[in-house]
Amino acid sequence: MENKKVFIHANTTEMSKKIEAKLRSKLVKSGLRVYEDLDADTELIICVGGDGTLLYMLHENDFPETPIVGVNTGHLGFFQEILPEKIDDFIFNYNQGNYEIQAYYTAFATVVTDHGTFTHTALNEIAVKGEPTYPVNLNISINESFIERFSGDGICVATPAGSTGYNYSLGGSIVDPRLNLLQVTPIAPMNSIAYRSFTSSILLPDNDKLMVLPCDDTDRRLTVIFDGRLSEYDDVISITIGLSDRKVNLVRFDNADFWEKVKGKFL
Ligand code: NAP
Ligand code: MN
């Protein structure tokens, strides 16, 4: 049997570069092959950095379904499983097959405009916003049945993976990644006798689709933000958001449960 092929993506900090070099030599010594590019034969992707590095790698490589493990040299590192001082344990356990794959759902957005249709994928969230200085008015429906007219800064639609990111700062709930759902959280919703919309998050089961329609001509200039990346659109007709079939497969070594990790990073 041929040795397994590994691809390393590191961010550009000094610390990450040092860890990447160390990792590379240890992986090769253990019999793995380290390649400069990601292709169909790659069996493991190692991301050296923070959560942002993992998100960057995913977006640069069109969301590969190859198993991914993160070595945390970043700030928070919620996705990043391995501490730099535990590289030897990681390589040993990987070669022994002592790991599990945790599949994370991603979200998609299909943006239909007068000028064409555009699609985005996100691991954390897709947010829809209007002009930075004005509230935006959006008609929101679920599976084509009308729910509300939203007025405010926008909405954030988070996957379980993204529930601890922007969603959490907006007052959304932290979701166990075993649940396949989307959480729709209002961003600064207006509520008065003139405007009325939900003030809490709402949850959608995995096959449901959220549809966002600009209410007025002035609401047709919209910004779609996917994992912190931004696309601006004019003349929007509709934006449909749902869970995608494309999964991100993270390699997990310890059985430390989800809430232990949440406590460790947030409390
Ligand atoms: P960034 O500006 O470095 O991200 C902000 C922080 O969010 C970083 O500490 C990052 O971790 C952390 N983070 C990323 N994904 C997370 C997750 N699923 N759970 C918990 N924390 C997470 O930019 P970035 O690293 O490219 O991350 C993009 C993400 O930032 C977006 O997808 C969004 O979730 C989040 N964000 C949050 C706010 C907010 O809370 N007000 C605003 C905009 C964006 P690392 O330090 O390990 O990179
Ligand atoms: Mn970051």
C-alpha cells in the first residue's frame, strides 16, 4: 500500500511557519508523504493557524471533502483540534487510525439578480445586509410561505458549526453540531408600531429553505457575507439560503465532548 498523502496549509505568522516546518519533517519521518498541492488523492489536509486559516483554506479550495485537521497557532481555534506541543501524539494517533471524522454541514446561498444567479457556500454563516447607514426591509419566507417583513441591519443564518461565531455575538444559541439545522438570527431588528419582526432566533430543519426578498426598490442593493467574505449585489430579486449537501469533514482525536470544548473556549 502506498503511503498516505498529506497537504499542509499554513497561515503566514512566524509561529505557523515554524510549526509547519516541524510538522513536515515529523510527518515524513513517520512515513507519510507531504505534497504541495491538494488533489483527489490527498488523504489529509492539515491547517496550521486559527479558525480563520481553516475558513481561508476551505474557500480557496472550493470546500474539499477530504478530512481536515487543524493545528492551533491562532487566537481562538474553535475548529483547531491539535495544540502545537501535541504534534507527536497527533501523528502517532493518525497513523494508528485512532480518530473519528466529524462531518459539519455547510450552508449555501443562491442570489438571483437582474444580471444573473450567483452561489456561495459557508461553513459558519451567511449574513444578508443592506446599506451600512440605513435599515433594510426584507420579506422573509420559509419554503415559500411568508413569515415576516424584517426591518433592521439584516439577518444572520448560521450552521451549527458557525453557532459559536457571529451568531453567538448576535445573541444566538450555541448548537451541538450533531443537530442539522439552520439558525436565523436578526441583526438589530426594529420593533415599534411602525415595524414588527421576530426579536429572537428561529430554527429551520435541514431541508427547509429560507427566502429573502427585497421589499422595495431601495432594498435591492444587498450585501451577502459568507464566513466573513463579502459580495455586493445590485438589483437583487431573491436570496435563497439552506443547508448544503457539501460537508466539511474534521478529524477528531479525543472524545472530549462538544460542551467541554465550548466551556474551554467561552467560559
Ligand atoms: P476574524 O475576524 O479573525 O474572526 C473573528 C473571531 O471569530 C476569531 O477569533 C475567530 O477565531 C473566531 N471564529 C471563527 N469561526 C468561529 C466559530 N465557528 N466559532 C467560534 N469562533 C469562531 O475572521 P476569521 O477568523 O476569518 O473568522 C470569520 C468569522 O468571524 C465569521 O464566519 C464570523 O463567524 C466571525 N465574525 C464575528 C463577528 C462578531 O462576533 N461580531 C463579526 C464578524 C465575523 P480565530 O482567532 O481562531 O481565527
Ligand atoms: Mn481569524
